[in-house]
Amino acid sequence: MHAWPTPQVPELPGFPAAHPVRVHDSSTGELVEAAPGPGARLYACGITPYDATHIGHANTYVAFDLLVRAWRDAGKDVAYTSNVTDVDDPLLERAEATGVDWRELAASQTALFREDMTALGVIPPQTWTGAVESVPDVARAVAAMLESGAAYRVPLEPGAGGPTPELGDVYADLTADPRFGTVARLDREQALAYFAERGGDPDREGKKDPLDPLLWRRERPGEPAWDGGPLGTGRPGWHIECAVIARDGLGLAAGERFDVQGGGFDLLFPHHEMSTSHLRVLCPGTEGAEPAGARTHVHAGLVGYEGEKMSKSLGNLVLVSRLREEGHDPMAIRLALLAHHYRTEWEWDETSMPEGEARLVRWRDAVSGNGGPSADATLAAVRAALANDLDAPAALAAVDAWADLSLDPARDTSADEEGAPGIMARTVNALLGVRL
Ligand code: ZN
């Protein structure tokens, strides 16, 4: 798929920044260096295009955009891959319920997402792959797992399976991966509860373990299906889709790790646990080496609205496209998001947009002159804030303080520096993605 246009990112004084970027690892709860090597590789899970782009999605992609920007400012060569789950149960259910062809629904919502990301100034992934276009690669991966004994077939109900009903659905055998469970570190009871709640099928008859995840869903009447070679006609499971797209998009060799896998907090389990497990099985390393998969898992908090998690079924979506239609500056939307640390759970409310707008106006005012207070300390503070677990609220506070000083009519202007407002504007643009 073609991603959206890349925004211009100015280079800042003092490039490359000396700070290593640290992030909170969801697996261990520790603050770790996000990319310890010379490069940086990120896989952020993309949307299922049926309710794009609500503020919760925007919050997640703006959070990972901060990471990409901080890495770039630190001189890292950043490789970023993401996906679009353009065929999956929730998308098909929504299409069915609304009488829209699932392909049209996916295409229209993906287009909207692209526009929203462009408006919000999010740096696009270099590789952006749809589930549909990844089908042949996923089918090959699943066939390889079947062959190695890491997957098994589960018989179909009557009427399923098209011309080859004897070929069952394919599930991963989690006992093939002794490290399963090390991402989310849940106890069995909690794992089963999340699995049932978040799209899993613990009660499917014929599975070896209730947690074993679907890899290949055979053709069902009325559902789209693709040629899966030895698997029979069908479509990929969600976790294996992300594992294969991450492997191919980031060019992972056998046993090779990448730096960060990210997404919203509700992806920690089962999605990231399962996709990491599949990567370990698909790209086994040499004996004793660190297993494949992400070195660090990073998750953004969920954004609520009117006391509930934002979801289309509850009818409480705040859509970026609607805010834009209402005439809100996308940069103010971005500032409204950045006012909250990416890991916190918070609620969008009637104060969010006016606060973002007021800050944008104030910052634009503050950088409008030729001269102003030195920007050096503020640039350093913004860099330090982002290097410390992408602490956007601290970065905003530093810029606010500079803006307050700059706009204070009583301040001593004798030490003003020509060009300081320009450096401030470039800082805010390059590191926070806010064009002033
Ligand atoms: Zn994913």
C-alpha cells in the first residue's frame, strides 16, 4: 500500500542529540533504551479500517511518531513498518451490518486514515502493508508452521471449506514456543479472560489448548477467501498477519530482533504475545541466542469519552476527520493529544479542543517575532523530555514557559537573540510534529 506523504522535518542545532531515547517496556515495567544499536526498527500495529480515525487511534500513532522523531533527532537510521488489517472479522461484520461491500468500507476508511495522518503531521512508515496483499506470504508461513509441527488443523463444521472441506482451519500449537507468555506475563486465568474478550476463540472444539490462536481461517459461505495452496482457500489470522508483515517489512533475518513493537494497550494480549510467539517460531535463531521478535514492547493508553472506552458500537467516537470538518486546526488536535502522556488513560472532553487551540495560538504568537529569548535551554529540555519515555506534557511545559517569557511585555529584552523564535518553531516542528 502507498502510505501518506512525508512531512518535512527540519534538522535542529546540536544534531545529533546526545540523549539515548528511553521507553517504558510493557513486559518488564522498566525504562529501557528503545534502540541500543546504530539503527532503530519499529513495528506499530495498524488499524482495522472500519472506524478510522478516532482520537484513540490518533493518540497511538502520534505517540509512535514522537518516538520516530526522537530517534531521528538522535541520528538513528529509522526503519518503520506498519500494517492495515483490511480483512478481518470486525470489518466483515461492520460491512454486513451496514450493507456496504467490505472492500469499499476498507478502502474508504483507509483513505480517511491516510488523510488524517497527513493532517496530523505523522511521519509515515516506509513499509505499509495490507492484510490482503500479504495473503500469499502469510499462507507460506502458515504452511511452513504446519510442516514443522508448530501448527495443526482443526476440522470444519459442515458447509465450510469450499471445494476442500477436508482441510481444516489452522491453529498455532503454542507448545512449540517455550517462551510463550513472556510478553504480557499474565497468569493463565487472566490470559484466558483477555483471549475471550479480545477476539480469541477459547471454546472452539478440536483445539489442543484453548489459547492456541487461529493462523488460517478456511473459506466460509459469504466470506472472502484466497488461494492458500496446501492450506486450502481461506484468509489469515490477525496475529500471524502482523508477524509476517513485521518480518518482511523490517527485513528480519533468522533469529534477528527488532527494537520496538507498539500499539494501543489492548494489543498487549493476546495480539502482541501471539505475534511475537509466531515470529520466534518463524525466525528461530541459533541455540543460546536471544529469540526473535521485538526487544521492547511499548503501549499507548486508551482514550475514553463520556466515561467509556471509545468504540463505534457504543456510538461515542470522536473522529479526527469530523474535528477537521468542523474547522479545527489539525495542529491543535495534535497539541490536545500531546497534553497527555502516551501511557496514561484519559478522557477526551469538551476542554480538550479549546486547550489545544489556545496553546497553538499562543505558540504561534510567541514565534512570530524576529528576536526573542534564547531557545537553547528549551530545545535541550524538549529533547530531554522526549528521551525520558516520550514525555510530551513535560516538553509542552518547557515550550509554554518559553512562550510565556517571549510574550511577557515587561521582560528584559537586552539579551534577546535574533533567530531564537525560528529555532523554537523548528524545535516544535521537528520533535513534536507541530507546524507553527
Ligand atoms: Zn498487529
